[in-house]
Amino acid sequence: MSLNSKDLSKLLDMLDEENASKTLENISNQLHTVFPRPERFKVGMTLLLLLQHVDLLPKELQRIIAVAMLFDLYKGEPLATTPFAPVFVQILKSPGENLDKALYSGHIPVLSRCEKYLIAGLMGYNYREMMKKTPRQIIEELYPLPSPPPYDSTDLQLQLVERRSELPAVEKCANPVILSDTARPKGNATNDVDIKEKHNNIIESLVVGDPPAYAQSYQPEFLRPSPPIHRSTYDEVPWMNMSEPSQFKLEYDNSMCVSNCAGAEARRVMGRAFKSVLTLQQQQHLVTELHKDPKLVYHIGLTPGKLPDLVENNPLIAIEVLLKLMQSSQITEYFSVLVNMEMSLHSMEVVNRLTTTVDLPTEFVHLYISNCINTCETIKDRYMQSRLVRLVCVFLQSLIRNKIINVQELFIEVQAFCIEFSRIREAAALFRLLKQLESGDTAGLNSTPSKNNKIDMC
């Protein structure tokens, strides 16, 4: 699965310095015209190989074109889902700012400061502006800049880390088999044509073939030593071949070697729970299996990234698994996803049940309340706004009456919320409760509802 010689020649022509007077947008359009979509991953791998080895793509104008082509290869798709998203993150994170200081072969492209500025610009808000410039303009305008344009890649890195965590550890332990030639060519400018031809021949030998050289890597051998021969001891019960069966009655454990499919079935049901509402029978089956084996929750395919789908489709299952994960080292990640997900009746029901069952960190509860208030204030649809405000007010009253939160810590924010939506009956009731608490009147808390009450608001 590699480019053939003809396609490679077309790609190298696009990377030629003669295209430095064309805009990056024109070069990118030419790339999409020449190479159909199924071929673009091969093109991207070839561009990545050239960027990783500075001796194959020595001119900065060529690297500017290669960077722009690689970034624009999957335009129109979310950056985190594209195969080369980790490359751009690593380019911005790589320490070397001078090409002469980091001539090495590896997974991270060795690029100059100017090329890093280009990536930051393409990933930021001025993508269209960058693509309308020529490679020469890019160099002339970006080199004098004292610092690269700001780009916060935190969210992108989190998504990439989650994707990478699903890979086996052995797959992440590999080194490339191609090494750069760090020796600079000697001679005068008359040899540029010969050098270019030599580079093209080397590139063709690395790219053309099945499999191509860039797809090969050196991985440590995963050793599986055979177990030693077991040596019996004197106190070990030996196997006895009965010569007279009539004197003995042989008994066998009929449950031995019987396949236990509970884990596989629970994983299958959980996979469906992320996508649709489970039937009552399926929910009861999954909860029963989780109660039988508390460690099963670590093997049913749940990750922090999948939690919002589970909450929206099956909130009761979400509550059960979160309670089982309370001792997990990842529980903080699950809480962070939960309180930052889009506000809804189901997410509020899950948070409410958790607050009345276990001690959630106060900062998470406060953050969730602030997110709920912010959602109510920014939504444009008046009908949905009124509905969400009623939900939040009932939710806050439940937390206050059950003494889950110290309302004094959020008094100003909640009071302002009640005043803004005072036209809504539940907001007015919450405001009266706040005033009673402020005056020291705790009579309103005596009618404390059951801790297992659900939030129910149509």
C-alpha cells in the first residue's frame, strides 16, 4: 500500500521550489485534484517521511509547502479524527527551534520556528488567511515574529490521549528503520540538479514498494518464555489409575471448563447502552452482574469519553457504574466529564443521586451548578430556557434541603440567578428559601424530601 513511481513524481513536482510563487490554497487544490481520497493517507505518510528527514527535503520553501499540504489533506474533517493530528501537536511541542540543532530521525518532524508558526496559524483562527499566502510570503512575514500565535491545544491533546490509550503497549514501542544523513553535501551550486536527482532516487527507493520503507519499524521482541516443568513434591496428591473401579466411586466437578459468558454478555449489553435505551430486563441483568462481580465494571468497555452517551441513554446504569468506580484511580476523570457535559434532565438526575449517595468533591458540585446556571443564561429558546430554569431550581432546592451544599458559598451566584428568572415560579420559590436561610430561619428545611427522590420536571 504505497505510492507508485508516477504518483510520487507528481507529488515531488508540487513540492518543487518553482511553486513558491503560488498560493498554498492553489497548491492544496491541485493536490486534491491529482490524488483521490483513497490515496491521501499514502500521500500524507510520504509527506511525513520527507518532513522527518531534513536531508530529503532540505529547502525551507519545500517544507512550507509540505506542512500546508499535510494539514490540508483532510480539510473539512474534525482535526482530532484525522490520522496526522498527533504530528501537528508534536511539532508545536518539539523543543528545537533551530534546524541545525536537531538533525535526528524520529517520529517528530524536525522543523524550524517559521514552520511552527505556520502550523499554529493553520490550527488557529487565521487558517484562510494563511492559505491565501505564497510560501515566500510565509517566510517573509513569519520569520520576524518574536513568538508564535497562541493556540490552546489542550482539548485536542486530551482527545488524542484517549485514542492512544486504546492501543496495546507493545504497539507504542517502536523505532523507525530509516536514519537521516546528517552530513551536508559539499560542492557549489552547479551540483544542485545532481543533488535533486539523487534525493528523488532515494525518496523513490523509500516510498515505492510493498510494504514501503516508511511503514517498517524496529520493535522489541515480545518474549513469551515457556513455563518450567513442574516438579512434584512428596506431599502432593498423585494421580491414581484405578484398576478396580468397583471399589471406588469417581466424582467429577461438572462445572470445570464451563465457559463463563457473563463478562462477554455484560460488555455486549453495555455497548448497546451507549447507543440506545436498554429494556428493563437488560438493565436488571447488567445491574445484577455488576453486583455479583464488582470488578466487572473495569472490563465492560466504559471510558470517561463514553460516559455522556451512557448518561443520556441510561442514567440508572450510569449511576450504578459510577458508584462501582468510586475507588478507581480514574474517578476524578469521570467526575470531570460528568460535570462538564451538556446540561440535561438525565445528567442532573445522575449528579443528584450521586450527591445523596456518596460524598462528591465540593468543587465538582459547585462547578456543575455554575455550568447549569450558565446554560440557562445563554440559551436562546425561551421555552427551553424556562424548562431548564425550573429543572435547576428544583435541583438546587433538593441539594439545599438535603444539606448537600453550603448555599453560602454560592449565595451571590444563585441569588442573581433567581432574580434574573423571577418570572418563573420555581425560581421565586428558591429565592424565598434563600432569604429564609439568610435570616436564620431553617423551618423551610424541616420538610426534607427523601434522599432517593428523583428530579422530575416535564
